Amino acid sequence: MTSEAATMPENIKERLKASYDAVASKYNEWTLPHSKQRMDYLGKALEYLKIPAEPEKNAAFLELGCGCGLPVTKKLLETYPSARIIANDLSTTQISIARQNLITGPEDEVARRLELIPGDMSALRFPNGSLDLVVAFYSVIHLPRTEQTALLERITKWLKPGGYFVANFSAEETEGAVMDKWLDDKDWMFWSGWGQEKTLETMKKAGLKVLIAKVETDVVDDSSFLWTIAKR
């Protein structure tokens, strides 16, 4: 059962990391068959981006919450064989699985242009104007709301002028929703969000021009998410 947190839970990041580490394989089996929505929105963002299959060497993409590297990171690697791909996840277990899924050997061409970064996305730092695209599916929703606001401001700065951001957010406003047991007895889960209206306001205040904003029911668990594509 999901409950509204009376107070902000302590050690949110540590508990989330422990949960995703514990249920990584089970989570992947549960979510990967239902990837159509995220791939549809990724495809729309890439259409806006209009980078050719052989982009300039400095083309760079970032995925926040890459999980096991499938399907988004793999899609970016295959579609843009010259681009630099950065993939981040809070779970070190998921990063390890992603490495196995995406890098077939130490001399693999992929290993030279793929950077897998474990840890809290709020701690990431990149040069201003260095990224062509930032992708965040089912990941920003795990941050406390104030951190979501700060992250959107940083993402805007990281993007090159004309760069794009594609992500989904909680469609409902909640300071913090908690489940003591999510996929099994091993995991604790936390989500938060500003809701549709305030999220879009926050994106605009950060300097993003919202091109697509649509609330859709999730194909996995019938939750509603705000799916967005925005341009710097």
C-alpha cells in the first residue's frame, strides 16, 4: 500500500539504493516488457533533435536512471555510433548489469564512448552547454521535490542551446509517497512530485520551452505520469 509520508523519511537515497540493489533483476523482468511509452517519447525527442546517425564527435547524451541499460542507453548507442553516452543510476547493481548488457569486452568500441556513473543524480555535475539530450524516465520522481527543482535548473544549463530534455514526472502533487513493500519484501520505495501544473511551471522557470506535455496512464501499474519533451 502506498501512503503519504507524514514527514520526509530519513536516508531516502540510501534506502532507495538498497532497495533497487536488492530487486534489480526482478525490477528489470517486471518493467522491460513494458517499454513502449518510454521508447515512443525517446523517439519523438530524437526526431526533434535531428542529429544525423553520424554526429559530430562532441555530441553527448545523458540518461538519468539508466537501470540495466535497456532499452534507452542501448538505443542511443546503436543509433549514434559516434556519440558519447553517459548513463547514471543510483543502484550500483543496475550499473553492473548495464555494463554486462552494453559492453561485450574490454576492447569493445562501446567501452570507449560509454560512461557509466553510479550514484545520486543530484550530485552530478557537467559543463554548461555540453549535452545534446538528457533523458530521465521513472527517475526524477524519486527525488524530494526541492531537489527536482534544482536538478531541472542544472539540466537546463547542461544542455547546449537547442538541446532537448525528455522525462516523465508524477502527474499528481505529493510531497512524498512511501511504500514499505513494493515488488517484494526486500524493497522500500519513495516517490514525490509537484504535479502537472507546477512541474510545467518549474520547467519553464528553469529556462526550458515545453514542446510536449501529456498525462498518460502507465502501462505497468496504472499510475498516471506527466510525459514531457522540452527544449533549451
